[in-house]
Amino acid sequence: MDYSPLLCLDTSTPVGSVALYSRSGLLASFTRESPRAHTERFFSTAESLLADCGLTLAELGGVAVAAGPGSFTGLRIAASAAKTLAWVLEKPLFAAGSLKALSFGAAAWRLPVCAVLDAGKEEFYAACYDWGEPGSKAKELFHPVALSAEKLCTALADAAAGRPLICLGPGFRKLREKLLSALGSLVKQVPERFDLPDAALLGELVLNDPDEYRVKDILTFEPFYVRLGQAELRLKS
């Protein structure tokens, strides 16, 4: 079944991204520095992108959202917006891990890719994937976790197992010198444009294997936070 065009939303970091993606490639996209403002205007942004392409909401094949980890508030608002739109339009909802989607941007290098986001409190969200041949499923070298800088260096060394690996993401740029000092030539870098989440990557990843990322129950879907956000901690105390 063809689920394109797919409306995609990624607000895992302080940069929010919305894209309209089809099997033929990117149709339209919009990025802004404030993901919260971005998600609050999600519906008007979606309609604007669709109008630019001569399409309507009813012509969407589905809605995709970056499922985390990342900004607690950004993920929560994005998940709510994506769920609402998919439910109202009676379209399928797709969700892929934020780190997996980010790492997918460097899949063409055919090296293991570690995506790193800043989790705050001197911790970093990270996960590592080996994409192998084009079109193949990614092998998860370690699943999304929140780690200190020191523990991340250890995890990367274990994942590399003596092989070069690509590190990217805003968390990597923050830790760049420390990781290079610890791992040396094992760390391969890509242009900085690959560091920021891009909803178009999310769309391409989902459309490559929609069955893997389709959400079975839209109403009960929740983002993958890895650890509780401070707002949720206060509610539970």
C-alpha cells in the first residue's frame, strides 16, 4: 500500500522540522528554531505545505512523527498533534525513533552511525546503528540510552569494536573534542548539516518500510522518553 504523501514532524531538539514526503522524494519542508511554537502551529504549517504542493489534508497517505528520545515538551506536543491529525483524518500514524531517523541521514556511508542528542544535566541521548547495504534493515549496535560523557565514550568504543564509525548530532558537536580524544581516528565526521533532525529523513525512513513503523493503536501511542521529564516527575511526586 502506498502511504505517500506523508506528513512528517520532528521536534526532538530545539530545531523543529515539518516535511511533506512522497515516494518520489521531498515535496516541501519547513524548519524553525522553536519546536514548541512549531508544533503549536502544526496544523496551519501542514495546510500551508500542502497548499504549496496543490494538495489537501484529505490526500495525505499518513502522518509520521519522531518518537524520541529528545525534548520532553517537544515530543509530547508533537505526538499529540500527530495523533490528533491521524485520528481526525482516519489516516495511519507512523513513529520512528528520533536517533534512528537522525542516523539514517548518514546511512549512505555504509559505516556504523551513532546519533547523539544533548539530554541536559550532563547526559546525552545516544544510539548506534549499522545500516549495511542500501535498503537493508539497520542493525542496532546499542539501543537509545541516556549516558554521561564518560559512559558514552565507553559505549562507542564497544560498538566500534576497532572499526571506524560516524558520530553526528548536536550532542556530538558538544562532545566532539572529548570523543575525538577518547576514540581518535575511529570517529568519522560528516558535514554539520547532518547534525540536525530533518523530518524529510523521517519520511524516507518510514516509507522504506512502513509496516515496521506503523502505530497499531493511535490513541494509546506515547513517545519514547528514555527517562522521565521533569514535568512528569513533578506530577508523580
